[in-house]
Amino acid sequence: MCGIIGVVSHLPVNQLIYDCLTVLQHRGQDAAGIVTQSNNRFYQRKDRGMVKEVFDQRSMQSLVGSMGIGHVRYPTAGATTSLAEAQPLYVNSPYGIVLAHNGNLTNADTISEQLRKTDLRHINTTSDSEVLLNVLAHELELEQSIELNAHQLFQAVTRLYKRVEGGFAACAMIAGHGLLAFRDRFGIRPLCLGFRDTEGQAEYMVASESVALTANGFKLIRDVEPGEAIYITPDGHLLSHQCMPTAELRPCLFEYVYLARPDSVMDKISVYKARMRMGQTLAAKIEREWPDNDIDVVIPIPDTSRNSAIELAQALQIPYREGFVKNRYIGRTFIMSGQQTRKKSVRQKLSAINSEFEGKNVILVDDSIVRGTTCHQIIEMARAAGAKKVYFASASPAVRFPNVYGIDMPVHSELIAHGQTDEEICQLIGADKLIYQDLDDLIEAVREENSSISSFETSVFSGCYITGDIDGDYFDRLAQSRNNATLEKQNDSTQLLINLENSS
């Protein structure tokens, strides 16, 4: 889950890209980067940390040019958090290319070997984004042209699609040629296109979420289609081509549950309205299966569950209350690396308003239960605040399987629902009762505004991986990769302590 931005303008784009990245900060808090282009030269600034930490006045002034791309990152399955993997990434041949990528390539290991042995390209990190960049570079090199045209670009992307599998949305800038953006054949990861007229001249933007467009004065034109490539020339001319005629839209269902901002519209579906409908269908399940409930109050776990909780309370005709106050300066616990870090952050992130819990039977509503760390501690907080009984409702079904398309949930053992019944999960999190959304209800709640979507990518709930290349060996490699990344972090921390001791 990363956020990407690409802009072609006739004015300086450094501030615009910065503003867009702050809007997409929820999609990644590990690193941020911007690359601009002026007179066929790239200007870059990237580092680990939040957007406001990475960029200062001096670095912003160095990012000259009227075309650029930006990225906010959180590490995907098995990836390290080194600066070398911060994006955008760069290769100097052919032409000079920088790329920002959201998602995960499921056949990255195989392609990496091909790139080394057959294409004679060097891969310097464990990042699948670097693999994607080098595949694009190799395919563009096959065109053997000093001046690329749109047809050649689209041919290169067509060949790229034949090599890579997984979920991805990418934006690349080619020195002297313009901006190229494309989306995987299932449209698993989101990517949208926007336009604005400034001083009578066209400006285009591609972004992970529509809110990045609308918050900066751009009009959402449409989503980039699965298997489609978008090319924007430096003078603002837009061209597009369907590189995979057999592509089918099957977007990630978890985007609507948790990942995206509620003020975004993705694949013609309002995230806000989808979450409202999740609350309505969840309420219908409670009425159907627990008609004699003794719930006194509905309390959301801020922030992404608030829309669902309000609708659930209204449908059940039960009072809705804000029982938790959120510290806005603590990052999202789902993104944070390390179980101990997540545990510590929950108490720092939320505090309870005792008067909303004292002597009441409360139902806490969250968007999902992934590792169970957060909800277990929140239930303890509710009891400590005086709740008589604590029920827990999830606006999504049980997350029982790892995600391999760009969300950091690679190990089965980290998922509280894997191999557990609902009753066992309820006991593990310490609730008096647990209610999960049904998968069919969730699908219908999301697709109501866009009935042309026949199905979604639902692997975290169903265990069905639509790319068809996921098996036990794949998960074993992911687990080993994650272990290696953990050891690397531990070694880095140990070395830091040694350096500090030697310097004191």
C-alpha cells in the first residue's frame, strides 16, 4: 500500500506534488520522494520518514521543472526499510527513467533472475519496484530508437504485461519524453486520471486516489483501466492504449474497507458511501442473527470505521457515541512494523471517555480485524473504562489469508483469524460477542454504485488469488524474506548501539 503521483504541467510542480503526497500520507509513512524534470534532467529528493520530515525549503527549491512524480512508501512483503528502496527509483539506460510503484509483483524472484542472466541488468535491492523498473527499461531498450513515440511506448508496456504478474499501479517519467502510467491487468491497485485548465493550458495528473486530484483543483476524469497505459507528453498531450484486451476489472476489496480515504472515489465507487452501506448490511445481520440483543451504545474505533458505525447505530436505533479520542500524531498501527511497536502505539493512539462506557453494554465497531493486537487492547480499555459488556463488530469478514498484492500481511501466523473459528477469535480478543460482516454482503455493499464490476480481489477473506501463481512455496519464500528483513533490522539496531557506546 503506497501512494503515487504523476503530474505534467506548464508551471513548477514541486509544491503541487508535495501537497498531493500529504493527502496520500495514509498510504505510506516509511519514506517519501519526489523527482522532477527540467531540460531533460532529473532533480530528486527522497528519504525515510513522513512527507513533512523529508522535504524542507531548500530541498523543495531544488526540485525544478514542470513535470514530476512522487511517492509515499510503506514496505511490502519481505521488503527492507532501507533508503535504497525509497522511491522513485532511477535507471540511466535507456534514456533515463524514474518510476514510482504501488503494489507487489508476485513473480519478482523469477523476473529478477531473467533480468540478471538474460537481459544483463543489475538489480541492487530486494525491491520488486526495482524489478518492474528494469523490465520497463529493458522493453524500451528493445525499441532501439533515440526518439520514442507513443506507439513504441505502448508496445514496450504490452511486452511488460507479458512478463510481470501481481497487483501494481506505476508511474514512470522518461527523460525528454514525458510521463507514462499503467495498471495491472486486474486493476487490483487503484490509479486515476485528472485534468485541470490553468491559464488556458492543460495539466494532467495520475494518482492512487481521487482525493489527491480534487484536493488540488483537478477534476477526476476517470480511472486508468486494467491493462491500460497512459502517456502524457511534455507539452500536455494525452494518449492512451489498452495493452491487454483480455484485462478484467477486479479491484482490491480491502481498499474500500480500510486502505483508501473516505473522500476518494475509486473505480466509480465512493469509498464513503461504500462504508456507510457496510454498516447497514452489518446491522441487518445483527437483526437477523441476534434480534434480542442488549446493546446500549454503538462506539466506533476511529477513524475508518466511523461511517459504518453511524449507519449501524441508525439502523438498529441504538445511540451512537464517540467513546475514544484519537491522538492524530501517532501513525496507523496496521502499517507500523513490528508487533511490539503496534502494541505500544495503541495506548498512545487512543484514550477512552469513561462516561460513555460506565455501566453500559457497548458494541465496538472496527473496519477489520487483522492481527488482533489493536482490538484486544481496545476491548481491555473499554472494560477498564467501566463497560459492563463489550461486543465487537467488524465491518469486513475475517481476514484469514495473507495479501500478496501490496499489503503487508505475508505470514499466516500473524493473522488472528487464520485457522480459528469465530468463537475462538472472540475468546482471543476478549470480547463478549463477535460479529463479522458476511463476504457476499460486503461485496454487494461496495459494488452497488458500479454493477459492471463482476467480482473483486478478495484473497484476504477467501484465500482465492486471482493471478493464479500463489502456492505454499510462495508463502515459504515470503516468510523467509520477512525473517531476513527482521534480522537485518536487528543487526542495524545492534550496530547503532555499538556506535553510540564507542562514541560516548
